[in-house]
Amino acid sequence: MRRYRPYKNKIYICITPKRGVFKQKGPSFFVPAKRIYFYGDSAYNTHMSKERYIAHVDMDAFFAAIEQRDDPGLRGKPVIVGADPKGGKGRGVVSTCSYEARKFGIHSAMPISIAYRKCAHGIFLPVDAEKYSRVSHKMYDILYDFTPEIEPISIDEAFLDISASHHLFGGPQKLCQSIKSRIKDDIGLTASIGLAPTKMAAKIASDLKKPDGFVEVAEENLLDFLRPLDISKLWGLGAKSERLLRGMNINTVGDLAKMDINELEDLFGKNGAHFWNLANGIDEREVETACGAKSVSNEVTFDSDTSDKEKIEGALMLLCEKVSSRLRQDGLKGKTITLKIRLQGFYTFTRAVTVEVPNNFADVLYKEAKRLYNRFDTKGKRVRLVGVRVSNLFPASLQNSLFEKYTDKKIENIHKAVDKIKEKFGDTSIHRATQMEI
Ligand SMILES: [Mg+2]
């Protein structure tokens, strides 16, 4: 028998000693629950429920909406943010367009020349990456006020697992409404939210009543919600598989759900079972929070205390290389770079800086670490130890077309190559010119 009990304002899972799990009596047999799942009025008498509440938050026409917010003259007009159309001869694509532009059949990723043909009188604007990323950070700051369990998907889109925090905000629905109003009040933009027991359903739901929408799919309605959807909505189903299924007259998620799982496995191998599960509302995938690790760091103590600037900077470069390499190994990028510096006599200080765009490049880390070091006044004391820590971590896979400039990819590939060589020939095989033996 399992029960939840509030204990000192926290929720603990209580497992009775009869189960033989915990033999002690008293508070020690309350185990803190990482996640709590309960609904109803009382934490007492609630049964273990698998109920999950996943919210998918998606900003509406993000770039175009920011432009319209900042220039009232653009409101109510077809605004197309993306490449320069050059009178219909331009290359490149539409990044985002306003809802007014969508009425002309324009959509994201459409070649800009076609968009121009469809709506030559539209207002074409260049992508202001810096501005949009500033707004994005504000959006994420708001989301983190509601739960730490956030999986960033892109600059304007994220999954939130609110199973454990919704009760603090008056329930899952109220929490979602509060996010919407915070975004409206603090940033002046609208977001659409889908709330569902699974990630796929939440994502589909957020798209249904755009803009400024909120769609909830309750656990008991999940199958009814999925059934009429077109199979193209099913996650991970490629165009080839889709054609194959349509050829068999399987056009909706409901059609697919009724199929024999073995038949699907014959068709698609392991994926067959996965598709069948998704179609039947079985989607256990968790919201993958930014990362398990909170920070990645490295430090070094000098053989003897030193005030040799070149030696200290060389050490910082080496540390940045190591931290950068670890971050890339773990598929992480960070925003906050902290310099730790210990002076003779064991006085330890830290100085930190937070950069706009999360990254894991040794060059960037070094530039910031060096700047922090150069600003630090050692008051004539010698340095005993230096350390570099990167925190405020995000998954490197965060699809963020804005953050990923072409040059970044190039630098990343160089770093990867260096990592490979180091792996093969040891850590000392490749060094930058500024790195020194310490
Ligand atoms: Mg969006």
C-alpha cells in the first residue's frame, strides 16, 4: 500500500514497513518524492497515479510578433521576416511570418521569392537574431518560474513537465493560464499551450488553436483526441512510411491504432511497435531537462605561486580546452563562465559572466575567462590556483537556427577533429600556441 503524506510542507512518499522497504519508524521512513502525482483535495488518501501533465509552450509567429510589438505601424499587416526578397529574385527562405501574411498562403521555410510573388505588398524584414534571442531568454526565465523540468526545443518552444509543480499554481490548467498571462504582461507577446499526458499530444494540442490558444487533452480523452488525427501528425513517421500506410488505406492515427502490432513490426521493424504505441496513446518519453549535470569545471594548482601573466593565461586556455571538450562529449552548452582564482595565503575568489548564447567553444570560454582574469585585481599577490567552470547548461542539440551560424558549425567541426586526435594520441598531442606547460 502506498500513500502520500505531506510532511513539513513537503510531499513525501510513504512506503509501509510491511513492504519491507523501510524498517525504521518515524520520519526517516518518509522518502522525498522527486515527482509527485496526485490530484483531488487532499494529499491523504490519494492513490498512486500515473497521471502526467506535460505542457508544450509555443510562441505565436515569434519573430513577426516581436516586430509588430515594437512597431505599431506593422500591426495588422502582412509581415514576413526572413531573407531579402530583392523584388522576387532573392534567395533564402521565410523565417516567420505574421498571421496576416499566412492568409496569402505564406509559411515558414517557404522560398522568399515565392513569398514575394504571393504578397508583393507585404513588409519584408531581415532577421534580427540578437533581439529575438533576448526575448527568448526572457520567455525561458518566465517558464523556469513554473517548473525546473523544461526541455527547450527551439528559440520559442519548450516542453514543461508540470506534474510536480502544478499544485503550487492552483492546478495544471491554471498554471498554463498563468504562463500565458505572464508572457503577455512581461513580454507583450502571445503563446499557445497544449496540455496533455504525453509529449506528442501536448505538441499537437498547442498547434490547434493558434494564436493565443490553450488546448487541454485529459488522460481519459487521449485516445479520442488522437483517433481522428491525420497520420502525418505522428512523430517520427517519415514521408516514405506515410506513403506506404496511405497505400494500405491507413490515413488516420485511429486507423493505425487498430492495426495488428505484428504487421506493423513486419513493415517498419522496431519502429513499428513504436508507431503503434504512439497511436494508442502510449508515449512514455520524459521531458528531458536541460541536463543532469549542473556545471562542468576544471582547475589547476601551480607548482609554485606565480604572478606570470602568460603562464596564468596559458593555464586558463588549457582549462577552457578541457572544459570545452567535456561539454561537447556530454552534448552540452553553457551560458555562465566562472573564473576561480586562489591567491597565495589561500584566499579564494570567483568572478562570473553570463553570455547571451550558450556555447561550448574553447575560444569563447577562454575569451571570457581571460577577460575576467584581467579585470581581477590580485593586489600584488601571487596566484596559487585557477579554475574555469561553465554552468547554466543547455543541451547542445537545442535546434536553434539563430544561434547556429555557419561559422559556428565550422568551428565545432574543428573542435570535434581535435577531440578525436586527442582521444587517439593523448591529451598532449595538440596544443594551441598560447597554451603552456604548467
Ligand atoms: Mg512558435
